[in-house]
Amino acid sequence: MRKIKYAIEMGGGNTCIYVKGEGLALKEPTLIAAEPTEEGYKVVALGSDAKKLIGKTKDNVEIFTPTISGDHSNYEYSVILLKHFLTKVGYKPHQENALFVIPCGATAKEKENILKVCDGANLAHVELMPSVLCSCVGEGRSIDNSKVNMVVNIGGTDTDIGVINMSNILQGATVSIGGKKIDASIVNFLAYTEDLVIGLSTAETLKKEVGSLYENDTLNMEITGVDAKTKSPKSVVIFSTDLIKAIEPFYSEIVRAIDTTINTLPPEIVADIINNKILLVGGASKIQGLADYLKKNLNYPVEISDDVENVTILGAGKLLSDYQLLEDILEKL
């Protein structure tokens, strides 16, 4: 097997690059800002610079996350963004290899699109690695024995659910639920209930500061937006007990997806999952009250990682230094 220098996680929220021997070298928003010209769209900013422009630029500038894997992937923009990030960590075009973290439910077409983007970014060779396997390794769980682990990765755009043993995925699925959809739900909720127009950036801040799954939480925050009727500035105090109506349905759907996955498994595997606890990772796992919410609504014990945002890329980084385990996993994929 070729020597691999980089581990890359190009998620819906952030892109992370781990460099073997150095550690986590880059973590930036997976964002592009582009504006239309007569010749087509011109890229204005990338990554962290693009995020700084949200709500602060001309109306015709579009700020978006390129879809790297779907049937309608933004190939050109994904290549531009990945090249930009790789250049920041000092890669040598056409000379270095990478381990690329992917959703465990990725189709053959989606995997093909990811490899095309990596080829366009001038990586010499790329191996694909499901996120749930990386999360397990990052958490310090053994995946190369008969004990079964279940991982739920609630990311920026998707939720990955995987059941793992013997370095292999027994059951895997990807659900289109993530932090960005929760942000959009908050925007729509406040427009409907408060006649308040806010941007996705404000919604994200609101989610992080007062978002909670506790029904009686007292968290609150004052935000400023635009009155939908008068178009004038408007400030409103938002309580977590109101915001839960926009947030909870997404976590309820994740609970149903976990239940559906477990219900397809033999009793012996379910017993292992109960003993080991379901591992929760991903940025959207940071919501207040998630552990108690799952305890109340899910019939299985859970463990939320202490480092939900970084555990997956750190696990991918660990695999770069464990040649034997990496080779065993890749042989079974």
C-alpha cells in the first residue's frame, strides 16, 4: 500500500486536513463566495474568508458549500476549494496521497465523484474511508475485534449511522439531517412566529448559544434582524423554550433513524451495542440537553464524545500511523 500523508474530511460544515507527523493542520468552513460575471461565476473568497462575508456583501454574491459527492456535485468549485486548502498545508501536486473521509452511505456514483474531485485537486492517489470508522478509532474504541460498535455522526449537512465490527461496517446509512438544516429551520421559524428576518449566520449563533432540547430551559438571547412587514431593524429576545420547536423535530428524526437501523439487527449485535453504548459525534451533537433527550426518547444507552467536532478527523489521522489496521480496513471495504 502507498504511503499516505494526508487525511481529509470535507464536511458540510468544515473541512479538516490532518498531516501525518504534524497533526490537525487545517480546519476551515467548507464555503465558497462567488459572484456572476459575463464569463460566468467568479470566486471572491474561500473558506474562513468566505464565512466572514456572510450577510456583509453584495446581494449578487452567493456563498455556498459545494456538494462534493452527490449526483449533481459542484465539481469545479469543489476542486477549487480543495486545492486551496491543500495549498495551505503545503502539499506537492501529483506527488502525495490522501485518506478521504466519506459518508458511510455513499453510493458508487458519489464515491466516483469524490475521487474525480481529488484527482482534479492533483492528489496522486486517494483511499476512501467511512466517517464512522474514523470516529471509532478517534474515540479510542477497538474496531478490529468481534465487539460491535454503533456510531452516529451528526454533521453539517448529513447524519451518518454505522454499525461496526471486525474493521467492517455491518450496517450503514446516511440521513439528510445536519446542523445547516437546523439553522435554516430557525430562520423560517422566526420569520413565521416573530415576523423577523435573520440570516443563517445569526441562526447558527442562536443555535449554539441558546439552542436546547430541555423543555424548561431558561436560556435566552437578544438578536437583531429586519421586521418582515416594515423592513426596519427589529430586536427580539429569543428563548430556548421557543426555539425547541424549530430544533427538536430534527433530533426526533435522528432517533427514528437509529431505531430503524437497530431493528434490522440480530439480538446478539443489539446486545453488544447496549453494552458498548452508541457513540455520538459531529458538531450538531453539541446541542444542550442531547444526552437527556436521547435517554428519554431512545431505548439504548449513548455516549457523547468529549471532542465531537474533531474526533473523526483525529481518528483518520491515527489510521495514517497504524499501517496494519488501515490496510485491514481497506481490504474489507
